[in-house]
Amino acid sequence: MRDSFNEINITPLTDIFLVLLIIMMVIAPMLDQQGLNLAVPEVVNKENIVKDSKIMNFTVTNDNKYFFNDTEVAAADLEKTVSDNMKDYPDGLLIQTDDDAEHGAVVKLMDSARNVGVTSISLSR
């Protein structure tokens, strides 16, 4: 007669789980997630807004055209325009968009501003 099998050997299962855990622990630091660093806006009363703030104002229209002080700027000249005017507008950049402006056009302007060293970027609709 055959002896009955009363216990389950879980050693191979434990070995597999430990190997998977070690693999995850080694790979996890290598996964570098990149994204935008966003600051949550604060509620500001209109009385507290400084009238003479020096903010560079850009507008992105529905047809992906860029305007700086009511002057159209070509997409290829965004970085040059932002870098040329950075000294005159030290408080940062305000991007005003039309309701149907494409996300890619806004991100292109944000990237151009970041590439030339603008650290404070705000969005408005």
C-alpha cells in the first residue's frame, strides 16, 4: 500500500516568490518617472494682486498661433522671443489659451520657456 501524502512542500513556491521580490527590488529604482512639477495654485484676492508685476504674457489661439504682446510669434522663434524678453519680465510667464487650443501647442511653449530658464509658468484660460 502506498503512503498518503499529508503535507504540501511549499519550498519551491517560496523560492519563486523570493526571486520575484529580488527582481522587483532591483528594477524599481531604475524606473525613472518623468513629468511636470506642478504647484497647486493658491486662492488670491484681487486686492492682493500687485499692479506692477512683470509677467510675460503669451496667448495661444485655436489655430495654434502664438502671440506675445499682441504680436504674432512663429513657433520656431519661441525660445528666442522668451529669452530676449526674460530680463524685462522677471516674474515669469503667463500662458493664456483659447478654449480649443491644442495641448501640444501649449506644451511646446512651456518647453521653450523651460529651455531658456523660466522657472515660473502659469496657465490661464
